[in-house]
Amino acid sequence: MYLFSSLFILLGLMGTSLAEDAPVPPASTAPAVTVSELTKPVAALTKRISDMFELYKWDIPEYTKYKWNHVRNSDIGTPLIWTTFGQETSTSTENTTLVLCGVHGDEITPVKFCFDLMKNIDDQKLLNNFVVVAPLVAPDSFLKIPPTRTNGRGVDVNRNFPTKDWKSEAIRRWKISYKSDKRKFPGHKAASEQETIFQMNLIKRYKPNKIITVHAPLTLLDYDGPSLTAEAGRSAESLLKLMSEKSSGYKISNYPVFPGSLGNWAGKEAKIPVYTLELPNTNADETDKFWTTFKDAMWFAINHRMKPPVD
């Protein structure tokens, strides 16, 4: 396996602005793009991803089938990429789903799961729905050997969101509850990491009606968002139960939120329904089984129309 060490620090690094400045083209239903449409940084990244897929004996994704968007890099220069499905119209964006995978690089099965999802999304069946997929939120952590939970700067990007309790609780909880475990370091300040800003900007750019974030290995479905006693919360709870039913009764658990987590920032504070699908394990040999188990739930969730929630 060949590993690439070249850095792309000067390409796409946009600082810490909360708005992605470059325009994002809508997805197209035109025929698959050619390999020449991959920019050099994205092409180099896909080669590195392919190296890891070969290591795990996974099928190599057909990268040129997708229109990749790349505005921002990680702090060590790796492109942070995403793609979209469906036509971005006033009607379709009334039901936008954001799917995030690869937040923690050592949770390798969610990365394959996202590429399986992308492979199976049919634009013609999306009807008036729009899907945004970031299959590898924290690429530096996935591309390491061995992969790590933290990003290239040693920060857990799912503890780095600027939640209201971050300043008072993040470091304190890290020291007390996690005994200063380096794997769960929240950073020296909130939203200090490019991968965190990347996710925040996707949410700001696309204003999703719901977010599905895929992790492993806790074997559960979790929900964070509007109170389940509110009207919007009841709608969100209904989807949670239906996702479980369509996954052979997969366990629903009220997992705690943490200072700096996506569920806390986007779900509890911004009132966007956030669904966390925790796959059963990180065994590279079981990824096909995971896709088979959860594909109906994912497809149902994507097409489930949900109004912007207001608690």
C-alpha cells in the first residue's frame, strides 16, 4: 500500500470563518463526470482513501461518479470534501438530509457505510428531496496507520463544537470524567478545528431538516433535538421509531450529550433533529452486512419529509 504524505496547505484553507465563501454548485442528474473533473487535491485524497480501502479489502469507490465540493482543508492540509444528491431547488431543499461519516477515524465501518449509501442513492428516486453527504469528516484520523479517534492535531472533533457549556464544562469534564484521556481531548478552545468548522458550515449552508451521523460501535440509535413533548419533537420521535423498525428493531437509547458534541450543538441548541446511528462494531469484514441491515432505514429517513423544527 502506498501512503501519501504531500500536504495541500495552500489549497482551500479558509481560516475559521463560519461561512464557506465559495459558491456550491447544485448536484446534477447529468451522466457521471470524467476523472479530469477531480481537482488535483481531491484526486490525491481519493488515492489515499483507496489505499485504505484496499487495506481493508473493500471495493474501491467510483469517485468520478460524484461532484465533489472542496473549499476547506484540515490544519495539516487534507481536503475536507462533500457531495450532494438531487436538484437543489426551493422544493427539494424543503426536505434536506445531511449525512456525516468518518468523524472518528478509528471507527472505520461508518466510512464504508457512507460510500455504500452514496453508491445506492438514485437521484431519480429522491423525488423532491435533497441529500448532502460528507463521507469522511476527519480524513487525517482515518488515513493514519493505525487510525485514531482524534484529528491530525489530536482533538476529538465531536467535543469541539461551540456549545453554551463548552467554556465552563468541556475541559473540566475531560479531566474529571475521562481522566484527561488524549483520545477525547476537546481542544484548547471551542471550534478550533477545521473539521468542526467544516460541519458547522455545511449546516449553515444547507439548513438541513435532519442530520444523520454514523458512528460505531455502540449498537444503538440515538436522538438529540427538539423536546419530544413539543410538536416538532413528536415528529422527530416518530422517525426515530420508524428507523428502528426498519432495522429489525435496532435498539433506541437516550445516550447522554457532551459539551462540544454535534448532538448538543445542532440538536439541543439549534433544534435540528440529529440521529446518531451507532453501528455494532468496527470490523472491516462486516460492512456489507451493516449496509444490508440499515439501508431501508436510511432510505426511509432521507425521504421522510420533516418541517424545520421549532421547539
